[in-house]
Amino acid sequence: MTKIENPFFVVSYHSPAYFCDREEETKRASSALINGRNLTLLSARRIGKTGLIRNVFYHLQKKSGWRTLYIDLMPTANLNDFIKLLSTAVVEQEWRQSKNYMKKIAILLSGLKAKLSFDPTTGAPEIGVEYKTRQETEKSLSALFYYLSKQNVKYAVAFDEFQQIIYYPEKNIEALLRSHIQRLNNVNFIFSGSNKHLLISMFSDYGRPFYQSSDFLFLEKINAATYCRFIREKFAEHGKSIEEELVKEALEYYRIHTFYVQYFFNKLFENSGKSATKEHVEYVHRLILEEREAIYYTYRNLLTSYQFLLLKAIACEDGISQPTASDFIAKYSLKQGSSVNRALAALIDREMVYEEGGTFHVYDVFFSKWLAKSL
Ligand SMILES: Nc1ncnc2c1ncn2[C@@H]1O[C@H](COP(=O)(O)OP(=O)(O)OP(=O)(O)O)[C@@H](O)[C@H]1O
Ligand SMILES: [Mg+2]
């Protein structure tokens, strides 16, 4: 195993040792899948949905011998892209895990009417699909699900950013996918995404194809005391130390929002000696904002001056529960409540602001800190 230089991962999942808590959620998700139920996983952005999926998959593979497929649907724009990503994931897995992989891949490709090539640099298999008619596309989709159904193994398939299928130009995609999914006995699914509104409506509106077809799991923030213990343990395991108080303060400062916490402690770990001090902490707070400053200036150009004024006001308050209250409006010279409501709706729509437990926050925690400090 390669040596871990920094125990705070910021881009991907490593293993349970570097993954904080989520024990209950991992149990619930695994149990749903093992018992033949699908799961819809929801949270605000960057709380840890993908990490949780990876953690659940890690255990399902190790303990139960399941095969797992993780598909990020964010870059897909149509059903062709969907088939391409899912089939590539299946082929990659056969290639890595099956003894008779050439034979299996050939069967799948013939059903899909697809071409296989290999990336010249990485050597990874790539699937080329191009269908002229909807009929051809649907036939291939059937072939792909039929292939999965015929494997003598249990599968867990995660479709991350599942709400993306709503934007495909083809008609009745939800009904088409649902009809395939419900016929599979050996495959269970995790549907995940950050657009709560769209996903909840997909799975709970009477009359929509996925109505009541899965359990819901709303992923909350990690418990502060548990996260604090985890962080101090990781420092200690790597021969470093940090006072409990400093960790608690930083967790609160970054709203216990997983990505921002991981990123901060990754940098603090890098920029502190044997013992992390208050000076190191303050240096890293500043460093993060300095590195991002150029990007934050460009955000300014994406908004009207009034929207920017409101965003800055929310950041200065570190979240606001009553944005139309007269004292808030007066303090930041925001004119009247109706303008605030309009600008707030636009900021929420652009994912610049989100509401959590009745309070509106600037979504990107680092940006929020920068806004509160900038002139
Ligand atoms: N329980 C955890 N312990 C440690 N690190 C975690 C944990 N959960 C997530 N992370 C880390 O936090 C970051 C954000 O998590 P992740 O990408 O899973 O969030 P997400 O909710 O899927 O975000 P997005 O909405 O942007 O897709 C990642 O770098 C991941 O490695
Ligand atoms: Mg994700």
C-alpha cells in the first residue's frame, strides 16, 4: 500500500480508516440494498453523498461479495450518454474482475451494437455507441439491463446526480428506466443528488413512474464531537497533535460542512509542524481565501449589484433567518422586502444561497468567509 501523506481526503474516497463516522447511514443504506430495496440519497452539495456511496460499496464488496457500479450522471445529456456510461462501467468491471472477460464483453457488445476501443494513454476500455432511432436506443438499453439480470451475482448500482435524466430530450425516460429497474431481481439501486426539490418530487409525486419505489435517506452533517475526535486521531496517527478547542472552533467556523472541513484540515496538516497552533490555523484560513480570490472576483460579475449586496449581507451575518426583517434591510441598505425576495430567489436558483433549518446561507462556505471580509 502506498504511504498516506495526508489523512484528509478532498477529492475521493480512500477507505473506512479515512472516512469519518456515517456508521448508521452506511448500515441503513446497505441494509436497504441487501433486503432488495432501492434508496434515494439526498443532501446539500458537498456534505458527503458520493463518499457515503463509496463507503457503502466498499462494505458490500468486502463483506457480501456484491458487484458495485458507480455512475455519475452529471455529464450526461441524453439516453445515448446514459447507455455509454453504464455500459463502460460494466465493461471496465468485467475487464478487471472476470476470468473470461473477453467472452463476456463480446456478448454485451453484440447486444449493445457498440464498439470497444482502448484509451491509448490509460489503456482503459471505452465504449462507442451511436444509435439512429429511438427504437435502436431502447433495444440497447434493454440489452444492457438484460445482461445485468443474467449475471449470477448481486449488483448495487449508484446513479449519482440522478435528477439529470429529467433534462434528457427523449420523452418518457423516467417510465422507461423504471420499467427496466423494477424487473431486475439481482440489482438494487441508489439514486442520489443534491437537488432535493427535483428528486423528492420524482420519487414521491403520485403518478410519476418512480413514485414510492425507494427508501429516502437525507444525509445530515457529521456530528461535531465525532468529527472532532476523528480529526485529532488522524493528526495523532501521523505523529502530529492539535488541541481540541482549535478543532472545535474550526468545525464551527466552516459550519461542519464536510468538504470545507476536509479541505481546511488537509491544508492545516500540510502547513503545521508537529503541533498545530492558533497561528497555523489563522494562516490557513487566510491562505485558502487568498488562493480563491481571483475566482471570487469573477463571481461578482455574474450577479447584479443588488444581488451581490444581498449576498454580502447574508455572508456578514453568517446566515440570516429573516431576510425581509426591517433591521436587516436597514443595516445593509437593501431598500424594500420585495426586492430582497426577488434577489434571494435568484441567488437560490443559481445555487449561491441555500436554506438550512430556516436560515439562508451563502452556499460556498469559503466564498461566504471571503465576502464577509471583502470591502
Ligand atoms: N464521512 C467523511 N469523512 C471524511 N471525508 C468525507 C466524508 N464524507 C465526504 N468526505 C469528503 O468530503 C468531500 C465532499 O464529499 P462528497 O464529494 O462525497 O460530497 P457530495 O455530497 O457528493 O458533493 P456534491 O454534491 O458536490 O456531489 C470529499 O472530498 C470527500 O472525500
Ligand atoms: Mg457527489
